[in-house]
Amino acid sequence: WLKIGKAGLKTNARYTSQHYTGSAMSTLAGSLRADSEFLSKETRFSGASSGDWIKAETSRFNILVPRVHGILLVALLEAFLHLRLRPLYEGKSEVAS
């Protein structure tokens, strides 16, 4: 797993485009750009085409939680998935050990 995150009702841009464009370092594209080991191995990845590479080379898995369950369940689910799946790119340090 590369990255795990949550998106709410007011974060549509985060959900639909920002992870592909790398408009912030906390996105998947930003994390990949900052990983020199990844960049040395994956020659087809570039900042300009990061979204195309992500869409072609990775799979996205969405879990939709009905609004009635609230943000606390979403936060708990995100924390559980972080602990269980140990995504490579998470948090400020970017590349997990």
C-alpha cells in the first residue's frame, strides 16, 4: 500500500484530482516525487505525467462510509488501516522505514 487517506464532503478536489497532480507534498504524486529511490528505479514517472503514471500503474480502493456514521468512524477506520496495512508514504516523513 502506498497511501491511505480520507476525504469528506468538502474535500472533493482532494478526492478527485490532487493526489494525481501533486499539488501538495502530502499527496501520492508529491510523495513519489520526493522519493529518490523510487525515481531512480521508475524511469517512466515524471512530475508532468504523474497522474497518468499513477492511474496506469496503481489501483485505488475506496471505502465509502454513509454520513450517518459520522467522522469518528471514518477517523477510526483510517487509523486501523494505517496500522494494519502500513502504507509506504504516510505522514510528514514521507518514506516509512
